[in-house]
Amino acid sequence: QRMRNYRECRSDIDRLSTPFLEIYESLVPPEEEKAKQRHLIASLEKLVVKEWPGAQLYLYGSCANSFGVSKSDIDVCLAIEEPDINKTELIKKLAEIFESDNLENVKALTRARVPIVKLMDPESGISCDICINNVLAVVNTKLLRDYAQIDNRLRQLAFLVKHWAKSRGVNETYRGTLSSYAYVLMCIHFLQRRRPAILPCLQEMEPTYIVNVDDIQCAFFDKVENLRDFGAGNKESIAYLMWAFFDYWAHRHDYANAVISVRTGGFISKRAKDWTRRIGNDRHLICIEDPFETSHDLGRIVDKFTIKTLREEFERAADIMQYDPDPCVTLFEPY
Ligand code: CTP
Ligand code: MG
């Protein structure tokens, strides 16, 4: 009651943009950190090429999609063309190579869904996870990075949403909440749906980038330097967009029937995807279509308990944006 109607009009919310942008700026990694990452990749690649000439290392995930905060671990993919690869053997071999080159905390995780080698570079302090031939992840990383170049508000919104999700404990896939990747897709979809739109749908445009990964064709328009003014007709401020984002997921999203789809820039019905009932452990309580692996619902790890937590957190955030005297603090309070 005390806080009712605290923010009655748009300009009251807009005024919060300055402090939110300060938080965003404080999360962006400095250029020297990026340089250290590139240096590490180059030296790891040298080691790998000695064993497998022609192998290449790619950065993917937050360190390459431009949605990474300062000091995060880096995700690396080893691309190697060998007939009949045994990933388990390869992972073990990789671990041996790194171990004998003074890298620390080297661990081969061969039983994980995606087998990886973990290591830490003592010189830079950077930790990384290396997987093998996960080409789709490299391609979806490029899609996210390309979207980020169209309108700055995407990067700002996604950083703040990720920061909120980490602070509130709802960015933990192993506990049934959403991945960072899922949150960024939610932000892209949300900005595609603003009117006027802030982001286009790159996969619905004439493709300028086409790759085939296994049996999936990945095609989209990637000349994003030509789209720099795309969102200019929409003047919504970052604070307003944050309020609208949380309000959408708190009060407007049709959890019972709708799937959000960055690929089409719109919605698909759960029925059309046959995501209406639980299949195995996939419950489809919040549905986010992967832009390339379209049978993949990024919300499938959410269960009947964590969906409640998530929706309560969206409501809390929407409420804070609307009524709290100091949203820039309260929103990110640890749970
Ligand atoms: N990825 C994917 N499918 C998923 C989850 C992740 O393809 N279901 C890939 C994406 O390329 C994503 C990368 O793995 O960019 C890393 O995922 P994640 O750790 O969720 O995101 P990051 O962007 O690395 O976020 P963080 O800053 O939290 O590490
Ligand atoms: Mg990561």
C-alpha cells in the first residue's frame, strides 16, 4: 500500500535509465580482458595443432556473443575433422596435452551430456571449458553477436536481465531454472515484438550467411552493419524496457499455449510443436524455441516447482520496477 502508484507515468520510469546504465557499464568487460582471452586461445591452439594439424579452436558462449560480463569463464570449441571420432578418448588426450603444459585444474569430464575438458591458465587466471565439434553453439553464438550489433538496448537489457537472474538464483540449469542463453533469447524475442520493433528477425530475411551443421541448415541475414538504424523509430528507454520485459513475463505471457520463437520473430503454439504434455523429463512449462535446433525447448528443464519460483521472480521484478523507491538496488538483492 505504502508504495502504491509510486511510478505513475512513463517519465518516472525513464528517469531510472541513468543508474541502470551505470550498472550495465560496470559489468562490461574491459578491452584488456578480451585481449587476454584471445591470447590464451592462441596459445592453446598452438598446443592442439601439434597433435592434430588442421584443428581449430573457436570461442563461443558469453565471451564471444558479446553478452559476457567481466571475469566470466570462457567457452571454447575444438573443431576437428576426423573420421569416427571417439569424443571420450579425445577429451582424455586433450587433458593430457594441457596437463603437461603447466595448465592448472585440468579435468576431463567425459560423462557429461556435452563432454568437456576444464582448465585454468595460471598466467591470466582465466578458466575455460573446451568441448569438441559443437558447431551449432558456434553458429548460435554468431547469431546472438549479430543481433547485439543492431541496437545497443539489446546488450544493455540482456546484461541487466542476466545480472538480475544470477543475483536471484534463477540462472541455474542444474537446479531447474533457465540458462543465460535462454535469457538472451527471451530478450531478443521481446525486442522483436516491440512496436515499432527494436530488432528485426534475421532468420526471416534474405540469408547472407548459410552453413549446414549435421542435418540442420542455419541461414540468416548477417550484414548487420546495414541495420544500425533499425530500431531508431522506437524511443523506449532501457528502464522502460526492463519494466515491460518483467511485466510481460509476470503478467502477459501465455504460459499455457505459447512458444516464443526468435527464428520466426513471433509465437508458435505449443500444440503445433507437440509440446503440450510432459515427455520423459521435458515438461514444457515455459517454452523457448532454439533458433536452429527447433525441436529443442530451452525451458524443458523447468519443473512444476521451479516454474513457480521463476514466475514469482518475474512478478517481484515487475513490482519493483513499478513501485520500489530504489529499483537499481532492490532488483539485484541476493535471494
Ligand atoms: N548453448 C546451447 N544450447 C543450450 C545452452 C547453451 O547451444 N541449451 C550454447 C550457446 O552457444 C551459448 C553457450 O552454449 O552461447 C553458453 O551457454 P550459457 O553458459 O548458457 O551462456 P553464456 O552466454 O556463456 O553465459 P554465462 O555468462 O552465464 O556463462
Ligand atoms: Mg558461459
